[in-house]
Amino acid sequence: MYRKSHQIAFHPQANKDEQLYKSEICHKMSSYTSNVSIKKRDTTIKAPISPITQHGRAEGAASISSEAFGTFVGQVWLDPMLKSGDDITVVNVNFQPGARTNWHRHDKGQLLKVTAGSGWVCDQGQKPKRISVGDVIWCQPGGIHWHGADDGSYMVHEAVSLGGIDWYDPVTEEEYAKKTA
């Protein structure tokens, strides 16, 4: 026989005389649940409608030096991450101090996210704006601009380019110097 200390109140409002033993509670509870139907949930994993695509640098592949393109001033390394036809290009770009893009435009715009260092971005006809780690910059579709590292800092940014790119003249030393004028 159980001692009183093993008795449990079946209901919070039950008084001490109405306490039940654990075995009695189990018996009462089983009578409640025996008539309940349990429906199992379908946990089948179905294939996604559109496959997930993973891109990355091919094993052993190296970053590409900007010298091969002629679209940068100074030393820049490009690390292509995604090329989806002519619509979307994602590139990790590492600028050495003072390096920058030529003037250029994107048909559908460009998103830049600075991941290291600091630099500048400049729309044609405007004064350059300082950018640094964590900044996200939207370059308007068709807007002619340049971007690159500060004189005393490397800069790394991820560039998501939408649509085609038209490249123009290099950014001159005089144009680059306007960032501090």
C-alpha cells in the first residue's frame, strides 16, 4: 500500500480527501484516451519544385587578376561566385589600396556589400562617398559610377550585378582625388 506522501491530487482544486494514488490516475487517464483516435502526420520529404543550386570556386581555381580585363585602375582580384547567363553575376572583389573600377554602368543595377576595409563609390557628376565594412550600396540601373579602395586600405566587396555592364574610361587621378577635396 502507498503511503500518503505518494498520493497526488487529480485536479488542482481537489481537497486532501479527494486525492488519488498514481495507479488510480493512470487508470482514469487511460479510460479517457482509449477512445481517442490518433492521426499520424505525413512526414514524407518531397523534392523541391526548383532545385537548389550551389556555386563556388572550383577546386584549385585562383582569383582572377583585373589586368586581364583592362576595366580597373590598380591591382584588383576577382573571385567569381555565380554567373547566371547575362542576368545575374556575383563576384567577390578585392581592391588593393587606391585601386578602383573604371567608370561603368549596369543595365539593371548593382548591389555592393563591403565585407572588409574601406573605400569610395561615386556616381557621375557627384562627389565620392565613403563606404566601409557592413555598408550595402545600391547603384541605380543605367547610372554611371565607379567604386574602389581608399588610399590607405584594402577593400573587399561582394558585387551583385544585374543585366549587362558597359565599361567606360578609367577614373583619372584627378577624379579619384575629389574624394578628399
